[in-house]
Amino acid sequence: MVDINYMDNVKETVEFSQSPRGKFIQAQALYYGIKKLSEVEGVMREVSNICDMKYLLDVLYPGFETIFDHIENEMRAVK
């Protein structure tokens, strides 16, 4: 259940988003969002959203794409 005190919730959310774990989760969401959106073909492909997400990943979370690529490659090698 969500705490009634909205400002405490906002403060906790901002703190989490700025923590190493929060940054990792946000970068991971962008990484996999980009991958899935890039699979869409034709007119339904949201090119501008993909570009904006890539920009955010590159600028706000530099180096994370390499980490996630490495993890995916390792997972493929194990299969």
C-alpha cells in the first residue's frame, strides 16, 4: 500500500532513482526498451522514441550499454 505522505514518497523515489541500483534499473529499462522497439517493422516503428531512448542511455548512463551487451553475449554462450 502506498504511504499517504506524498512528499515522502517523492523523496524516496528520487533518492532511489539517483542510487547506483536505481541508475542500473533505469539504464536496463532503456536498453531493453530500445531492443524491443527496434524489432517493430514498418509504419508502427517509433523511430523518434528509439532515438530519444538511445540518447538518454548514452548521455545519462554512459557505459551501461556495453555492460548489457556483455551480459547478453554471456547468456547466449551459456545456452
